[in-house]
Amino acid sequence: MTSRSTSHFTSLSSWFAPVPTLAALTVTIAACLLGNWQLNRGQEKRARAAQLERLAQAEPLTVNQAELSLERVLYHRVKVRGAFEPDKTILLDNRPHAGAARAENRAGFHVLTPLRIAGGSGAGRYVLVNRGWLPRDAQDRTRIAPFDTPTGEQELSGVAVASAGHVFALGDADEAGRKIRQNVEVDALAREWHVTLQPFVIQQTGGPQDGLARDWPAPDSGAERHDGYAFQWFALAALTVAFWGVAGYRRGRPNEAQARQDPQEGTPD
């Protein structure tokens, strides 16, 4: 009995060897925590997508001379009256566009123009409008295709977004004063132009025709990607437990085999 008990204890000690067990436990806990975090991120993005859907059905907010916080208008439909200042138009480079067929991305620009909001006195308040997409010349990006900028007071509609988007930029990050740029920030443009800008960008969806494409893609929540990442983390946790179990079983087998070969060892006379 003493031999069998000792053999069984040795087998368990081999199975639950401290270093492999601690390593497997650490990986399993970390993988489960990361999987839960990915699931939570997916739920957050689903909630955001549902909020965007609700805002798309809500009545548009009116943008006027009063300052509106970004939190108040973000992703809301908005409408505004005012006049464009075409001399301040900026072309954001490296903005691909798939077109109606969605078959092939084409290189081009996003056209940004500040709109002086109607009703103000003195300098008044402005809002930056992303008016749409313009194709780029394949050989010479400085050769700009013609597009119209309506004159006089206009009424526009669109969606309030935090920025005009960002792309990876090489070279000099300071692009102030250039017509063609990679990225812009609303507060930096306000300082550059010495004007007061609303702290958001209107992504234009309606207004006078100007030759620009405004078939903005629907926002992708990305929740499915987080579900996939969560599955990978949980799969890693399961594989770690399985590997630890198989390895422990193999470590314990020699001791059990030895006990079977010498069953009488340690038996009292």
C-alpha cells in the first residue's frame, strides 16, 4: 500500500508540476481576460452603431452662430445656412473612393471649404464642410479637375463628425498654407485663418450641385472583428489547458508503469 500511495503521489506531483502549471494558468487567465475585453469592445461598437441608426432617424439640428460642442452634435444630422469662402478651400489627398459599383478604389481628394454661417455680425462664426470627393489626376496631382463652389447664401445638410479623417503622412507635418494637404485639424485651421470655427466638421449630404461625389460609405461598427478576436483568445485558453493536461498525463505515465511492473515492492511480510 505504501508503494502504491507513493506512486500515486508521484504521479500527481508530475501532473501538477509547479512551473508548467503556473505557466498554463497564467496564459489561460490572460487569454480569458483578453477574450472578455474583446467581447466588451464588440458590445460597445454595437451600441454605437445602434446610436448612429437612431440619430440618422432624428430631426436635424440647426447650426447657427451659437457655439455647439462636439459632444452635442457628434453623428447628428445637421443643417446650416451660410456662404462658402472658396479662397480657403483645402484638398485632402490620398482619399480613395469606390464609387457606386464599389468594385475598385480610385485616388482622389476630399474637398474642404469653410462656410461663414448666416446671421452673424462682424467676422461671425464658421463651420468646416467636407463637401465631397474629387478624382485626382494620375500623372500630376496638382492638376485639379474642375468643380463648382456655389456663391451667395446656401442651405446645406449633412452629418456632424469629429474630423475630416486622418491618413498616414510622410514628410513635413506642418502643412499650413498649402492647398493640397494630408490632414487637417479644426482648431489649427481656426488659428491659421484667424476665424472662429465650430469644433466639428459637416460631412455634406445635401445642397447645391457642384460636381463632387457625396455617396459616403456607411460606417462599419467593426463588432464582428472583435468577436473574431475574442474567439481566438478563448481558443488559445482552451488549447493551453489541453496542452497542459496532455503534457501532465505523459509526465505521470512512467511512474504508473513502474508501479505496475513491481506490484510487490513495499508489501509487508
